[in-house]
Amino acid sequence: MRFLSQDWMLSWAILVLVLVSCTPCLSATNRNTKNNVKSAVFMSPKIELSPGSISNKFYYDVEFPRGHIALKSFNAELVDESGNSVPLQETYLHHWIVLKYQQPKNVTNNNQTDIIMVRNNGLCQDDILGQYYGLGAETRGTDTYIPDPYGVEIGNPSQIPKGYDEKWMINVHAIDTRGVEDIMGCIECKCDLYNVTINALTGKPLSPNYKGGLGCCPDNGQCRLRKGFLGTKHVLYLKYTIMWVDWDDFVVPVKIYLLDVTDDLKISYNPNGMSIKHNCKVEYQVKPCTKSHVNGSGCVNIKRTSVPIKTGGYIIYSAGHQHVGAIRSTLCGQDGRVICNSVPKYGTGMEAENEKGYVVGMSTCYPKPGSIKLFDGEILTLAIVYNNSIMHTGVMGHMYFLVAEKLPHHHM
Ligand SMILES: *[C@@H]1O[C@H](CO)[C@@H](O)[C@H](O)[C@H]1NC(C)=O
Ligand SMILES: *[C@@H]1O[C@H](CO)[C@@H](O)[C@H](O)[C@H]1NC(C)=O
Ligand SMILES: *[C@@H]1O[C@H](CO)[C@@H](O)[C@H](O)[C@H]1NC(C)=O
Ligand SMILES: *[C@@H]1O[C@H](CO)[C@@H](O)[C@H](O)[C@H]1NC(C)=O
Ligand SMILES: *[C@@H]1O[C@H](CO)[C@@H](O)[C@H](O)[C@H]1NC(C)=O
């Protein structure tokens, strides 16, 4: 199942026309970089939603470009059965994440028992925030393109154990908010709007201090509807567009880092050096401000964490991920220099990519490659700022960034 968008086919058709009609006029110097970028559009399996319901499913072995390649971008959005963009007021895209794994070739029925997850370069640990890509409601308005000659290397045969295949999994968490009593409450997964008694993350009874978050909006959860609201079942898909180039010696690989502001790491010293245990909780609650917290800049909640990065390099790209209420995400170096300041864009209308009151994009940072260098062991600080004039539950404060450990030869 592979879908190509009409736009893509149209540009392809035009390109073919140009190639056929203008071959003598095309210079040979056109052969590099951008011209080699390939693009494909894929659809996730069906996502079925009724008013107020939640779908939070993991799709294994999804369609993905194969071979030894370098990914250049990953864009995604929810679409309906006709391929039309679905606005956030109708279905809130809480998050989608793309994870890499290796699966033994000899399994039957796609058995997942013996798969090996292959996480990004951190800095969380275990299976937490190990994704290669991932965003939420802001996905339509957030750039992901990596400039040349950089790319995310995948499918390198020397990194796939013998007898295994490299595969990809996508998790999509979507909340249908048609007819609900409290849209913002439903998208912040407020426990009192969901008929739950057990925290879905811990499997334990809900604590009265836990007001909302992923623990209260599991797959098949149901947010409270307005009395008498009836609506039909919707069938949606995550449509994802991937751009890539074939791997060659001119591509410079980047490492993927994802910092989580809830990471309260434990550092222990022992005779062999230092060991770090990260503790990423993915999301947190922002308490409403009280009078005494209000100052010149209004009601703001600032949360920070500082984490060392083992191997340094050059920052190529960076973007924050936050929810409604976001003011900014800032990543700073050890000397206090600002590495990236990523700010939300709020929508003002009704249409997809401009939904009023939602975070519809995060600004991105593309420092001139070579201009921002992290040194080995540098301690980075992430500061996440939310507007807390009202309480927010289940908010996130993540910073995604790409690091090239070397620059292309001609820059050195
Ligand atoms: C697949 O191969 C591995 C290694 O040879 C073996 O340990 C495993 O039992 C096999 N699994 C199946 C389902 O055949
Ligand atoms: C998957 O494989 C494991 C052993 O590798 C086996 O115990 C399990 O029953 C299999 N599951 C299915 C659904 O076939
Ligand atoms: C809430 O859940 C309980 C037990 O699962 C069920 O009996 C009840 O009907 C549910 N209430 C609503 C409003 O869905
Ligand atoms: C006032 O708000 C700013 C954020 O803009 C913060 O840095 C500062 O610590 C706050 N001051 C007090 C007294 O809360
Ligand atoms: C926070 O949100 C409130 C209500 O929407 C708004 O009045 C206020 O200006 C915002 N404060 C900041 C610092 O953005």
C-alpha cells in the first residue's frame, strides 16, 4: 500500500516533461544535491474514532524507504478517507512517533517477541523517548528538512545484525474532540473527563495528585461528551511524507538527540568515573499561578534541566515540542550561550494548520553549520516556559536536535 499525493505526481509529471523537452538545455552541473532528493508519501493503517474517543496504537513494520539512505525530512498529518487534512478541532493529534527496530528474519506472523529496539542518541534511556522523529499538533507548521550535505543515516547493512531486518514502527495518539464537553480538558487528558480509575501508565489506582496526562487517556479511552451528542465513526490515517537521498560518501551523518525537561538525572561517582542514570517522565503538570507568582511578565512557569552530552559536534537543526500554553523552549550551552530558542505559533482560524487556540507550529533553528559547536561532555540546559494563568496537565517540554560530529571536508 503506497500512496503518492497528486501534487507529487503533478510535479513528477512536470519534471518528466521538462526532461523530455529540454534535455539539450540542461547543464550537467544540475546533477548534485537537491536533484537527487527522493520523496514518497505513505499512509498508516486505518485509525477509527468516534466522538470523544482516543486511539493510541503502535503500528509495526510500517512502510518506509528501504536501503542504505539518508533521511532529509519527515512530515506527517492526519487525513480522512479522501485524503483531506483533518483540523485539530475535530481530531487532536496528541503525538506521533517513529521508532526503529530490528527483527529476526526467521519469525512467522511478524512475531515481535525478539525484536531489538534501536533508540536515538538520547539522552533518555531504555524505551523512553527513543524515537527518530515525532511531533504532535504542531506537525503541519514545523520544518523538519535537514540541509545538505547532512542526513540521518539508516539501513546501513554493517549496523544491522546478521539474520535481522531493519524495520519501523509508528505510534499515533489521536483524540476525537467532536461533541466533547471540554475540548482543552480532553486534549490535556484531564482525568476527571475520562472515566478512568487506573493510571494507564503505571497500572495502579489513580492518585488524587495526578490530574491529567497519558495515564488518563489510553487507547480506547472516552472523553465526556455533551449530553445527547451523536456523531458518526471517522476513519483517518496518518499520512507521512519522507524525503531522502541515497547514501554516498558526500553525505554527512547527524546524530539525533532528544532532551526532556522532566529528566532529573542521577549522577553517581565511582572509581571508574561517573555514571548517569536519566529519569525522563515525558510529561508534567503546570500548576496555575497564584497572585504572588505574577510579576511583570505575567503568569509564567519555567522548568529547567541540565544534562551532559557525551560526544560533542556541530548543531545542524533544532526544534522544541510543547503543548497548548507554550511560550518557548530554549536550549543553552554550558557558558550560557543560546543554542536554540523555539517558539510556538498559535492558530487564528478554523482551517487545518491554523486552528485557533492550538499550537500549530514550532519555530526551528538552523544555525550556520560550524557556528555552534558542543564540546565533549558539555552540560546543556533546557528551559521550558509555559503560560500558567490556568493549570495545564500532561504538558511536554522536549528539545530535538541534530548534531554532526564532523563537517564536510571542504569546510575544514
Ligand atoms: C530464528 O533464528 C534464531 C537464531 O538462529 C534462533 O535462535 C530462533 O529460535 C529462530 N526462531 C524461529 C522462530 O525460528
Ligand atoms: C512469538 O515467539 C515466541 C518465541 O520466540 C513464542 O513464545 C510466542 O508464542 C510467539 N507468539 C506468537 C503470537 O506466535
Ligand atoms: C464508567 O465506567 C464504568 C465502569 O467501567 C461504567 O459502568 C460506566 O457506565 C462508565 N460511565 C460512563 C459515563 O461512560
Ligand atoms: C518573573 O518572571 C520572570 C520570567 O519572565 C522570571 O525569570 C522571574 O524569576 C520572575 N520573578 C519572580 C519574583 O517570580
Ligand atoms: C497567558 O494567557 C492569558 C490568557 O490567555 C493571557 O491573558 C496572558 O497574556 C498570557 N500570558 C503570557 C505571558 O503569555
